[in-house]
Amino acid sequence: MTRHDRWGTVIIHDDIPRRIPQLGDMTLADFPVELGLFPLDEALLLPQGRLPLNVFEPRYVALVEDALAGNRLIGMIQPRPLDGMEDTGPDDDMPDAGMDDGHSDTPPLYGIGCVGRITAMTERADGTYAITLTGIARFRLLRETALRRGYRVGRIDVSSFVADMTDSEDDIPFDREGLLNALHDFCEAQGVSTQWDALRQMDDAALLVTLPMICPFGTAPRQMMLEAPTPAARAQILRNLLDGAGHEPEEGASPS
């Protein structure tokens, strides 16, 4: 196929069809019914976000290998805290990607995760990987199926979150300066450093993807931000978390 720019000039001779669509061209038909799952505590991937992962456990190395051989898609999802274990708020110790929660090989999972596509990959000499996942759309976990090469697999439904694949909102109704001021106070109280110049240069949509992913909150707060129905709702949840110093959500407000 030959493509032209708006003046009719040929810009690409593309006679070889792509095996997988470009990120911006993905539709519901491009998502599989079953997807390999990467359960990782306190790891949040949002649509349009980028999540670096250090993959070294054999089952997740197998997951990455299978994804690279196929559609390059992986389902990021958080394990639910096990009974008797508290889900903490802010925590300076970020999870080491590739580790489970350390308490169970098959901990129960939350009902909503995010489909990510491998958009960068480095294979090390020892056979482990450093990858970057780019979030595409959230998914609802319908049920788990049999293990595949040691990793968990789920039947998923993306149809409820088709809006995640559309262009970001140009005008998101939230208090940007109030949110950044709350972040400033939070960082000072927690002793966390932040690249303020970079944050202030981001547009609203990028800011509301980046901040929830980098703020050091526990599992349940991160899940609440993932499940927020709109970017504005996510901004309000984040503001409440920052103002409350990452305290646990009130009873009855727990995520799916």
C-alpha cells in the first residue's frame, strides 16, 4: 500500500503488511479473549502510561517470550492483599518488578487491570529482560484459566473501557494548581524528590497519567485510581490521597 501526505506526495511504500497494528490503530478486535497476566503488587499501569519492568522470574520470562512471539500484549493486574495483611499507604520501597507479593503463588486478583504492550525490550546475557509496557486499555478479569508455562492466564473483557483508546480529553475539569500544591506538600512531608519542571510542562492528560503511577501509594489506593471512571475522578482521588497523606480509603470505597 502506498501512503500520501495531504499534498499528495508519496511518503511511505508499505507493501509488507504489519502483523500487529500500530498502537494508535488498535480496536477492540485486536484484543485477545485470553491474556497472560502479570500480577504485581503496588504496580500501576494506566492507559497511555509507560511502566518499566525488570523481569527475571522464569514464569514471567516465559510470559514475555510468549508475548514477544505473539501480539506483545500483557495484562498488568494487582494481587489483592491476603487476609490479615494490611495494605499500606505511602511506601518508599517500590516493588521490584518480576516479584510476586511473596506470600502465595496464586494470590487472589483484583477484578480490573490494564493491557500493556511491550514497546521496549532489552535481553540480558543471563536471559532476563528489561521491558517497558505502554498502557492501552483497562480490562475486566472474567475468570482465570489454566496456567501456561507457569504464568497465570485470564479471560478478559475490554469492551467496558473502549474510551481508553480514544484521544485524551483536551479540557479536564480539575484543579491543576491545587493538585500540584498538594503534591508539593506531600513530597516535603514524605521526603520525596520530584522533577517539578517536567511535571509543570505536562498537559493535563499526561499529568493525570504520570502522577498516579509515580506517587508511592499502596495497593488499594492505586487500584482506586485505576478504576476511576474519568480522568477528573482520578484527579480527585489522587488529591484526596495526597491531602490525607495516603491513608487507607474509607470502608465501602474499596475497589473491585
